Amino acid sequence: MLSRRSVALALVASPLLFGSRVVRAASFEINDEGWEGLSELYAIAKAELGPERVKPVATLDWSTLTKDDGVLILHPTERIQAGEASNFMKLGGRVAVLDDFGKGDDLLRRFKIERVRLLGRPVSALRGNPELPIAEPWLEVSRGQVGAPHPIVTNVKRLVLNHPMALNHPDLSPVLKVRVSGEPDAIVAVAGQVEKGRLFAMSDPSALINSMMRYPGNRALAVGLIRYLASDSERGQGRLFILVNDFKQEGSVGGEGTFVEDAENAVRSAGEALASVHESGFPSWLLAILAAVGVTGLALWVARASGKPYKSPIPRYARPTPLVARGGVAGRFAMLAAPNSAKSLVLLELKSALFEAVSERFSLSSAPTSAEVIGALREASLVTGAEVSRLESLVHRMTDVESQLLRGGAARINREQVNDAESFVTDLVKRLLASDLPKPAPLPE
């Protein structure tokens, strides 16, 4: 199915309008002599500059450009390296971008140019078709005086457009406008200075295709644009590089780029590659490689898995119960000795053993307080004066750890503290067992 643009161009180029045969070819090709080609523009450029100064290229090397050169970009389907284009213009170069639905947005946005739809009905259009509006040069009016048009459109009176976009331009100067009924004039071309260089942006590249060159205004625009880019009084013997549709870019303006520029180019290239994959999918050769790698990996996995011996799993009911899961003294010991068990639990176990031994030896309550335990040991002379403070400090630490665990917190106890407590408690328990204290009276039945 043909697009709206193709249908409109077909009408413009039809034998009914021009008396010529329509040649179907790809749009915007520099050597295409059909109605959508740019061979007429190429011929005009060679006539104005000489064949040796006109360079239609598929790959633009930014490092080869000089300040006298000009770059004409029509309908780019690849993103323009806005940073390189900006650096080129800062040196004195000139760039023209004619794009409506292509990928010139990166460069346009850098200079605050936004493409928007053309609203309203044009006051003037080719054969009354609102999709083929007539553009006119923008003339600045100041203090009642009408200014001169931009040098590119000096000889342009009326320019035929085809499904153009409009441009929002807060900083650049208008060059071409379309008068719209009941609406402000729509700007379709702007120009501005970028330090020593110049930028020209237009929202309709089809204004320069072969079929449009039959109109005097369109041909005058082509001539004015070529002269402005590479042949005016400031250009010397500058060259004109023409890029259309799908083109590549390499190099950096002024030679070697900075690390930041190289990084930006790498990121941009990766983004363009991902965008290309998103739009058209992976290339067939890459899909073949991925498929081969996948099949090879699957074959290796199957071979390794099928040749690997497996032991018969032991039924769950026949498996031994882990020591930690067992009850009694053995299970408790395994739990306390586990590497991931908190050392504070060992400290609490020592507290329990000490308090239980003292309670039984001195007939204290089943849950004696810290003061009762310390007092009983002191009265029995089982601890020396120097050991009393050590015992009080240890009992206080044990009680504090127990309180923290009951509150759901975590106490930080290191291995040295546990070892010190273990040796001291073990020594106290041995003293209790070896002492000649009277045995506690048996509990009444």
C-alpha cells in the first residue's frame, strides 16, 4: 500500500500534470532519474560547483571536513551525530537538514527545533490540494520596513511542498512560511548561526526531488541552498557533501576526539544498533550463529547429562535423623556446636548450668536470682575476693544477653568471651562438687 506522500507525489508527477511517464524507484536516491529521485539536484550541484567539488557519499568522515565545506542531509534514516555536526559548524562549516519523518531529531533537538504537524488549511496550495501547500519566503517587517529574504530563498517566490511538517523555532530565524487560514503562519524552514558556521533546517525534503524541479521556486531553492552551503563569498573552494537516507558516519571533527566524545559515539552506536534490531530484527547471519550456538550448547548438555552416573536416592524414611533434630542432650549439644548457632546461646547454657548447680547445692529455689547465686558462693567461700568481681561481671553479662534475646535482639558475643566464661564456670562447678558442704535435705514427699 502506498503512503500518503507517495500518492501525492504520484499525482504531482503524473502524465496528467507534466505529460511524462512515472518511473517507480526508491525515494531520495542521488542517481535516480525517476520522479522521487535526486538526479536533478545532483546535476544542479555539479553545474554550480563543478563535479570535483560535489561529494555524494554513503559514509561521512567528519575528520576530513574543513571550515569551507558544506553538508546537505536529506531524509536521514540514520541518526545524525549531533555533537560532530555542532563541532563542524563551530569551526565555520555549514549544515542543511531537510527532513520530515526521518531521524534528524537528534540534531534538531540540539538547537531546540521541534517538528509538529501543519495545522489548518493552507491559503495557497497546488491545484487546491491542501496536502501540497505553497510556501513563501519569510520577510521580516520592522518599523514599517520589509526586510530582505534569507540568501537561500532570494530568488524563490513560491515553493511547492508535499505533506510538510511545521517547525517550532524559539531561537532561529524563519526562512520559509506557509500561510494558514485562521491560524498563524506555519514556519517550514529556519536558519541560524552556530558560532562561525550556519545551520539550515527544512521540514520537507521532497521539495527537491526530480518531479518538484519543474517548478521555478523549487529549482531556485536548490540553487540557493547549494550556493549557500559551498559557493558563497565565504566558502572559497569548499566541497558539498550530500547524504541521503541510510548513511554511515565515522571520524571526529578536527582529528582525534576526546575520551568523552569517543564514549558518546560508542553509546550512540550501541543505541543505533539496538534501535535497528527493534525496528527490523536481528540480521539473518546473526540468527544463524545464535541458532548454531544454541544447538551446540544443548547437544553438550544432553551428552553430559546422559553420561553422568546418578546414585539412587535414599527414601526419606530410611535417611538418618540429623543430630540437630534429635532431642535430649545430644540434640542440644549439636545445636549449640553448629557453626551458624549464636555464641550467646552457649553463654546462656553456661548460666543455666551454674545457676542449676548452685541452686541444687545450697537448696535455693528452682529459679534463683543472680544475687542469691553470688551470695551463696561467697558465704561458702568458694570464690576469693578477686573472683567475686569477676563472677559479678560474668553474671551481669549473662543476664544482659538473656534480656536482649527475650526482646528479640541479638547480643554480640565473641569466642574469647565464651571461652573465658566456660573456664570460669567449669572451675566453679568443680569446686561445688568437691566441697565438703552438707548435702541438701531431701524434699518432703
